[in-house]
Amino acid sequence: MVPRQGRLWVILLANFIFFEWADPVAGIWLLFSVCSTWAGGLWVHRAKSDIGRRAVLFSCLLVNLGLLAVFKYFPVWDSLINGAFGNGLKVVDLDVAGRFGIAAPLGISFYTLQAAGYLLDVYRGRCAPEKNWARYAAFVSFFPNILSGPIERGRHFLEQLDGVLKASRRQLLCYDRIAQGLISMLLGYFMKLVIAERAALLVNYLYSVYENGNSFTMLFAALFYGVQIYCDFASYSCIDIGVGRLFGFELLCNFRQPYFAAGISDFWRRWHISLSSWLRDYVYIPLGGNRKGAVRKELNLLIVFAVSGLWHGGAPTFLVWGLGHGIWLVLEDLWRRAKQRLFGEKKPVKALPLACACRIASAVLTFFGVCCLWIFFRSETLHMAFVCLKNLFTGWAGFAYAEDFIFAMGLEKAEMLIAVFAAAVLLLLDLVSEIKKEETAVWIYRAALPVRWAVCLFLIGMIFVTGMYGKGFDPSSFIYVSF
């Protein structure tokens, strides 16, 4: 174990090695973000007038969010504008980074929001400014979560960092925390290597022939992409949380069985929790939240989800995806208020079987609706998305050729059966987590010893026997890394 004096530098060295291994050039922009927001936090705190504090905050946010726009959005908007109005000519030249051959740095969407949240918390007095540059750099660049989140909060991380740097060796070698971390990593590798990679093969094939798709194939494409993106993104979060526990940190939970959600608002309390809570605290509430009347509340919801869509990318498909969720939330809120006027605050009493049936039906419909919106997220253009939706809802030809379609969609029969079986296992694990209201890794660790070892050995066996890795496999090909 590293002595107290060297722990911070070990964390920084691990962050540096990981990030330089992933993208050597991107380290320059990360260093700029760390230095500018660290200095900005100190200046915001020390400024004597409100005007000075706001000026420093605005300048620092403008520079960092401006860099994000230059790298992520300007190339897309440049292409769209010139494609729509250019007629072969260059009407605008927004792709500043592209002119110099500079690609968007890895993790910029995540660490920019992380640093921006810290600045806003310092400005509001919710977080003390970090005077030690190395400690702040460890927070922004912490390697497990820098590429795909979760988006940490300054106070939450820096308080834990203080504990890690002061803890005794025995406290850091906590068996419970390390065991839960390893189980969390095991779950992540199972979701990524066994399920997500197989689902990707099927999804990629079906989207490559989307113009000739029918209801059956596009339904498979939509449902399997829902499985793929959940297993891909949640697997990174599981591995991230597990590695964080090995270092002594408890990182923010990012997923809580999202496909068991009974409604779209419930879904966003379970899906990408660190982003949805960030948007709530730093966009929705400052816009007025629900404090300025019903119309303003619905407008704020639409703005927040438009921002959420654009955060993922500048393409129109992401904006439509975000607005689709926003419109769904608005409609759900209107329906909830209509029911309150009809029945009052008390919910109508239902018999237990009927209540269970309604809960399951609500979860199934929510899952299907979310998967339909994922079509916009996955599609390269709006035209492609609308063709996929058209084929999904108008190309029904019955189940006559179902078996032929199933085993001719990019996966062999054995691979398809493995994917379905593994997804069923994950569904069972998530169901137990939902019932117990506990993180999967935590309840597995707390289970009876035979159960714990049976689950862990099963996951290990599935990973080594059926996991997709080795030559030709890119272990860094997580979907959200590209955001």
C-alpha cells in the first residue's frame, strides 16, 4: 500500500497514464480545462462584488463550453448548413477544429460538465473552492469515470478524496468494499462482453438493411438496441464504480433498473442518473423549475431535454430524440394533473392482481416507447429514423417467416441463444435488485455464501466461455465514449 504522502500522486499518475493511453493529444485539452476551472473557482470565491463573481463565472463557462461546441457541434452544423444551402459552395466555415485536423478529445462532454458543475457550486456557495491544484486535478481527471461518466460532483468526490488521503492502510483495505467492487466489475464485464457485443452484431446488421426491413426485423432492431445500449453503458458504469471502490471511492450511481420504469419520468430517475440530476440542478431549476406555473414548467422540461439531446451530439437525430422524451414527459405530467382533478390526491384503490398487471403493462409500454425513441438515437439521419419507424409500424407480415428472420439477422443460432439466455439472467438479477432496492453487486455480496459464489462463478464462466474478446475486439468501443 502507498503511504499517505504519495497517494494523491499515484492517483494523478494513474489518471495520466490511462488518458494518454486512450488519446495522447486529448490530454492537452483536459489540462486546459483543469487549470482554467480551478483558477476560475478560486477567482469566483475571492471576487468582492456580485458583478465580478458573475463575470468570472460567465467567462470561464463560456471558454470551456465554447471549446465543447467547437469540437462537438460546429463540425456537424457546418456540414448541415453547407449541405442544405451550399449547392457545392462553402456558405459558412464553422468547422474550426477540422481545418487543423483536430478531432474531438475523448471524455470532453463528461469532464466539461463535471468542471462546470463544480464552478456553479462554488458560485452558489454549495462547495468550498479547492485550493490544492493536484487534488482538483484528481477530481476532474479521475480515470475510471472520465470517458463515460458518471458525472461526479465536486463536493461528493473531494470529501471522499480527503478521506482516502487520510485513511489508514487497514481502512483502505476494507474487504467489504473491495469485494463489492470486484463483483461490480464482474457484472460490467458480463454485460459488455456477453450481451452488448452480441446485440451489437444483430443491431448493426439490421440497421445496414433498414430500407428493406419489415415490422419483425425492425422490432428486433429496436428492442435489441435498447438491450445493447443499456448493457454497453451500464457495464462501463459498473466497471467504473468497481474500480473506484478499489481506490476507496464510492462514485455516483448511474443506473437503477431503468427498464422496470413505470412511465417516462420514472425512467429518467433510473437512467443516466448523474446526467439527469446534473440537468435538473444546473438547467431545470435555474430556469424556474415548477415554481412559475404549469406552462413554464412544461416549457422548462422541453428545454432541458433539448439540451440533453444536444449534449449527446449536434446531429438533428439527437435533438429529436431529446425533444421526444421532453414531449412524452409533458404529456405524462398533463395526464397526471388531469387524474388529480378527477380523483383528487388519493389514488384509486386496486386489487393486488390488477395493480400488478397495471404495473407490468406500464413497464412494458414504457420500454417499448423508449426503444422506439432509441431509433432516432441510433440512426445516422432523420430520414433513416423515419424509414425505420415506417417499416416498424406498417410492414407487418405475420410470423410466417419468423424463424428464418431470427437466424439471418447477423447472429448464428448458438450466438442468438446465448444472447437471449444472458439477457434473461440479467433480467433476473435486475428483478432481484428491484425487489430488494439494492445495487446488484451489494446484494450479491450480502447473499449467503453458496449463493454469492454460485453467482460469481457463473458470471466468470460466462465471460471466459462465451464472452466476445480477443483478436479484432476493441475493448474501448463503448457507445458513450464517442459522446
